[in-house]
Amino acid sequence: MTDFGWVSGGAAVLAALGALAASSTHAVRADQRLVEFRLGELAAVKGPGPALVLPGVERAVRVPLAEPPRAPSRMRLPPDPTGRTT
């Protein structure tokens, strides 16, 4: 019999490397920026396109560039047909 323990060990290492690569890549849209913090300090601001982040060392925060829609300051009502005011 042959020992295939190295095959399962190699598969586990490849799976771990794949999971690490998948968690370190980010796609940044054109209306966003990716702010990167390395060990709690600001490291970089990355624009649209692919970005790499080192998991465990760096943290990425997505920041939208568009302003959120503003609510109207006051709702205007049509005049009262009876002519009364409150």
C-alpha cells in the first residue's frame, strides 16, 4: 500500500492559500474609494479597480463618493379651500 497523506495535506494547504487569496482581493467601483488601514494607521486610499489587502494586517473600509439624497426641509401644502388658517 502507498501512503497518500501528503496529498490530503497538500490539498489542505492549497485550500488555505485559495481562501487567503479570495479574502485579500477587492473590486472597487468607480463611485467608491477603498481606505486602507495598516495596523490601525491610515495606509492608502485606493481608487476604482482591483485592490489587494493583507488579511490580518490591513483593514479596508469602502467609502461612497456620492452624497446621500437630501430630504426636503419643509413639505409644502396647497392652500386651504375654506380660506382658514391655523
